[in-house]
Amino acid sequence: MPTLTHIHSQALTWANWKNNGGRTQELAIWPPGVELNGPDLGWRLARAECARPGPFSSFPGFDRFVLPLDGDLCLSLGVHSKSRRVRRGECAGFAGDWPTSVELPNGPVHDLNLLCARGAWTGTLTWLSLGRRRVLEEFERGHLVLHLVEGRLRVRVTGEEEPLLILPSDSLWLRDARAGDVLECTGLHDDTNLVVARVQPTPGART
């Protein structure tokens, strides 16, 4: 059976950035118990609060994906400081090695951050405006994390009779699934919005 972890937002703690420009809640990390700055980190998903403009931390050897949850970010990426505006629900992907800084045109913003070790893992962050609809999310090799932004969500997994109720800012982490396993997601409010994070091993990589 798939391994499910229901991540309750009230059980998470905030950690300040080194530059005090914001703070972060870690949602999932692989392999379990690995240190963020350790040599064995495969991937990490976190929810961050950007409180003021400033630089991002550098993560050499990692690909980075950022998706704003409640506002817009203006990212300056790379040595030539190419600016890119990333709106709510959009995903920006860039190298963790690049010098990166953020501007906040409308004030503080919460976002999801995904780090993937380059050459070992690949990832995506996808915004889903579900409302009261029902969708089926097919599982592929690797990991899948649902993060509920707002509304309420009922999730049923292949072979499980009892559904799970996911509340705002909660997440559900699915791993060790079998081919053909499916998540049945049903929105319970008109404003049900969530982010689907998929992390898969790169073909041929040792993970």
C-alpha cells in the first residue's frame, strides 16, 4: 500500500532565514532526516514567507522551483539580474546556483519552494483551481505532495475506504505507490485551490 503522511500545518514550526528576510516551514524532505545543507539531500519541499526584499540563499547543484500562493514575486535571476514577475499560481524554475533576489511589489508573500538535486531528481509545482469538482491524480514513480491553499479537500487513495479531509495549509505526502495508484480529490468549497508537487527520480540516477 502507498505510504501516506498527513502534514498538519499547526504541527509545523517556522525557521528564520539566515538573512532574516523571511521564514520557512519544511513540509517534506528526502531522504528522511537528512540535513538541508548536507551532502545527501535529494529534494525538499517547503512553504516560505518572504517578508521583505532581498537575496535568496544559494543552493549549488540543485534546481529550484518557486510558486507564489497569495501574491506576486519579482525575481532577479542570474549574473545579469534578468527580472521576472511571477504571479500567484505560476511556477518559476531556475538553477539554485544562480544569484537570485526578490522584490515584493504588493507586500509580503507566501510561496512553495521545491529543491531537487540536479541529475538525481526532477520536480514540478502545479496550481489546481478545483472548486467543487472531482479530479483523479495518477501517481507516477517517485513522490507526490498535495498542498491545500484554501477551501477544503477530500482525498481518497486507491484501496482505501475512508477518505482524508485536508484543511487549508495542510499537505498530504504520498510515496511508495504502485503503478496505477490514483488519488481521488474532491473540492468541498467553491474556492478550493491546491498545489500539486511531483518529484521523480531522474532515469538511471541512484536515489
